[in-house]
Amino acid sequence: MSALALSVLLSLVSAVAYAGGAIVQEHVAVSDGQYAPLRRPGWWAAVALNGLGGLLHVAALAYGPLSVVQPLGALTIVFALPMAALCVGRKAGSTAWRGAVMATVGLAGLLSLVGSSDARSLDGSQQLGVFLATAGVVGALMAVGRAAHRRPAVRAMVLATASGTAFGISSVFTKTVAVDWTGGVTSALLPALAAIGVFAVAGLLLSQAAYRGAGLAAPLATLTVVNPVVAAAVGITMFGETFRYGTTGTALALGCGAVAAAGLVLLTAERVERARAEDVTPLPEPELLPARKPTAMALPDGVFLPSPLTEGVYGRAVRGDGGYDQDDAAPAAPAETSPPYYALYGAPYVPFPAVERGRVRVRS
């Protein structure tokens, strides 16, 4: 196997390890809101997977060029979505897939356009300036994330940006140590090694917090994009690195950055819509009262309420002495049993005698 093929293989395995670590971190964050759940074995498994991914990434850089290894690291987002659906049952929607692919393509194109330069490192004053500036930026992002605690998606993106910034600057100090390494740890390397430890731990803890309540795709995509972009920005400004192909390469790099940013916007919008859908809970179904069968009301002796079946007799013509005409039949005697007594809207229904609509016969 050639050195280039081995570098590609190590880069792909590194991306899978990073994706697995992110999935485990998000799974732990759902059930535990701490920054560092030290008592959770799953969190230590995520730390081990992230460490393995970092070691494989460094090994890939030893066998292949940076222009090949760095873009392949962006495949972490693409690997994480199907792995999450397969391992923990978290399926991503079409919008999340489009956003992930756009972020991956834009990041890969951007990193492939960054040209190589001579090996350089940061001196003492530069290291102090980068450390203080990064600490200020990360602290400000943490404050913004704390203020946005009522919006989980925005909070996750801000914390993921802080995590990516910390990881990116950790890579810058790692490059400084690699350039200045002479076969042993010296006092000149201690500040850079301390900065690597501080920013690596901060990035890990911030990424753990970013996954809480925001899903997997949006925080992982943000972290994966911000990390190499910050490192490349420092490399261009302080290590003398440039984009390939001059002005054309710079324009293409800006276009790739816009594509990656659009992908992050899609991922964030998809997560916000899903959060809104989860917040809307359907109203409970109304409980229907069991229907009651109408029953007859018990009446005292001598009290008679007419039934709807016999109330027509009250519309007969009446003589002056109170009797009925000969052609009119006398009203039937009431039955011994109580007539039916129906309920209407919760109140008893009592039929009243019909009003005589015809003329009353009066005899002089």
C-alpha cells in the first residue's frame, strides 16, 4: 500500500472515530446535563474515541499531504448521520442531510485551496497573544451561550463555535510544538504544551455542553467547520500560508466558505423547527359522559302531568259552563302510572296545554 493510500485510509478511520465520539457525547448529553459527567462510562468512551481520532489524524498527516488529509476530516458530518440512525435510532431529515452535505463540500473545498508553506512556529510573544485572544473569544461565546439558555438551538451553535475555536487553536499550538520539537521536552515547549492541554479540555467540555438539547447534526457540523477554519485563518495570518491559484483561489475559497455557512444555517433552521414541533403538544381528547336513560319522575298522589301523547285534548272547544261540546269527546282519564317525564338540557321537560287558536263558542 502506498503512503498516499495509507494516509487516506487513516483519515477515513479517523473521521469514523470522531463521528462515533460525537454520537456517544450527544447520547450522554441527553440524559446528563453536566459539562463533564465523570461518573458516566459512556462519556469516557467518547473521550477515548475522540483521542483515537486525533491520533489517527496525526498519523495520516505523517504519511500524506495536508491538502488531502484535512478535507477528508470533514467527512465526520456525513458519517455521523447514518451512524446515529443505525446505532441510537436518531434519523435525520432531508433538510439536515442537505445542510450536512453543503457544509462538508464547502469545508472540503476551502481546505483543499489552502496552500502549503515553510515550517514556522510561534515565538513567545505570539503564543501569549494568541492564547489571550482565544481565551477572550471563548469566554465571550460562553457568556452568549449562557444568555441564550432559553433557545437551545442558538445556545448549541454558540457553544459549538467556542468548542471549534478552542480545538482550532489547540491545533495551532500542536503545529508549533511539532516544528520546535528537537527530541525532548524543553522549557521553551512548556507554554505551548500547557496551551494545548487547556484548549483541548475546554473544547471537549464545550462540545459536550453543545450537544445538550440540540441534537447531533447542527453542533457537530458547526464544530467540524469552525475548527479547521480557525486553524487555517491563523496559518494564513501568522504562518504565511496562502490560498492556491492567487486571486482565483481566494474567490473560490470565499465561495466554499459561503456554501459551508449556508449548510450550517440549514442545520440550525432544521433543529429550530424540530424544537418548535416538539414544544406543541396536542390537547387531550374530551371525556364523554355516559348517556343516561331517561326515567319517569315519581309524583305525589293527585298530581298529574300530561304526557306529550295526550296533550292534544287540551285544545278542545269549551262551553261557557266548563263542559265540552257534544261533538267533542271528553278527555281520557289519566293512567294510574306516572306519564313519561323526559329531560331537556339537564332540566325536566313539562309540556304545557296548547293555546286555543280558534274562536270560543259563547252562548247567550
